[in-house]
Amino acid sequence: MSEYWRYPARVLGCLRNGEITVILCAGIGLADGGRQTELPIYMIPFDLRIPNSEFDVLLDRVSGCFVRVLRKDEIYLDYD
């Protein structure tokens, strides 16, 4: 079993200095609205910071922290 969960995310906008607000699991849960959270701007590649950009985020199962942003077509191989 992987040590990470992979969640889809969509950029909402830059509402705070140094953070980008994203919607996790847009279209899944909370009346199809997902859950809003903030990611540090340095985690998100420059070309994916535009509102409505979609990517995936890896969440560490143990700590609950976001560890990496992946493009939709990017494959992440988890070697234990």
C-alpha cells in the first residue's frame, strides 16, 4: 500500500500572500464542491498557478501533510 493519497485539485486563486487557495476533490463531496485549502506557492509550478488549473496533490497518510504537486499526466511511483 502506498504511503500517500493522491487527490485532484483545482486552483481557486491567490487569496493570501505566499499561499494559493485550491479546491481539493472538486466535484466530489460537500455538495460537489470539494474542500478548500491553502498550499504554499512554492509547491505549485508557475504554469499551474492560474485559476482553474488542475493538478493532483500527494498527501502523506501518516502526517496529513501535503508533500508534492503532480501534473495530471505525471506518474508517481512509490518505492517503499
